[in-house]
Amino acid sequence: MTTIAVGVLTLSCSKAQRSSGEDNNTTSSPAGGGSLAGKKVLIVYLSRTRNTQAVAQMIQREVGGRLVALELVNPYPQNYQAQVAQVVRENNENFLPPLKTKVDSLDTYDVVFVGFPTWDMKMPPPMKSFLNQYRLTGKTVVPFNTNAGYGIGSGFQTVKELCPNSTVLEGLSIRGGIERDGILFVMEGDREKQAQAEVKTWLQKLNFVK
């Protein structure tokens, strides 16, 4: 997971898993109340090496809501270099890969968290597909990100550009793995505890949890 300006890509997440969505039955009210009380929460994420998925689950434990993993009609290659080449090509051509994932009843959600890794210092094409397909007009959108240490790139700016009629809140970026170097899932042990603390502090700053 590293940044690759010339054909190398930062892949700090996991391959997305189930698209049907997981609900912890607390979509209406986060732990501790806060400004999410009475609001319905959706957490949509793209993950390749499971790091972004882990952060999404941390968020769900704090605020409740429904988890939805993005899956593609035509999945990316398992080989890292092959995916790097494909993503760079998709970015250059502004290609939006079709999604297998379908989100039902989107209109019923008030707050939508969107999580993704940094790929090619940009938002991954599948998340662009989601934000183009599902216009989040009138909703509160909260981005979060995992990366290989090079940051979010233009990812959070792209969220604002693709959600012009939404309220986009301050995002969270957390260091994940470095797939280029064979460092994949890292959200365990002390790293997991650190990430959990970062998530909690961020959500407190947003007044979502106490």
C-alpha cells in the first residue's frame, strides 16, 4: 500500500466483502446520544486488505448504523501490480466501474459515512461510482480513509465535489498497511487500539459520541 505516482498505487484496505449490509440494530441512536440521536446511519466502505473494513466496524460500534461493503460487478485482479495498472488506467479515463452492491432505502438515512483507501493518491474508482450513482443530496456525509502513510491525497476533496448538495463533515485518515511491501491487515494488537482511540476522538469532535 503505497503511493505510486508512476504506476504504483496506495492500497491500504481490504477486498470488500458482503454487500447485503450488516446492521447492529442501533441505527437510530449512537452510544451516548450526541447529535446523531434519532438519526439513521449508513456506513459504506471499500476495503481490499480489511483495514478500512476494520475502521468501519469501529465506527459502527460507536454510533450504530448499517454497514455496507462495496463490491464490483467485475472484481479487481488479486495481483497487486495488475490492480495498480487497472486503477491508474481507470483514473486516466475517468472510468466508473459498475457496482454489484445495491443500497436499498437510501432515502431513509440521514448520515452516511463513506470509507475508502488511498489509491493512486486519489479516491478509488468504485467509491466514485457509488457517489455518482447514489446522490446524497440533503444528507450529512462523513468521510474516512486508510492509507499507506502518504495521506488522503485528493480523496476528501473529491467527496465534496461529488456531494455538492450534502453537508460534508471533517474526515478521518488512519494509517493502514503497505500492500506494495506485503504488509496487509494491520488493525490488530496495539495498532488496533490506537486506531480505536483515533476513531473515538474524531467522533467526539464531531459531537457524535460522548
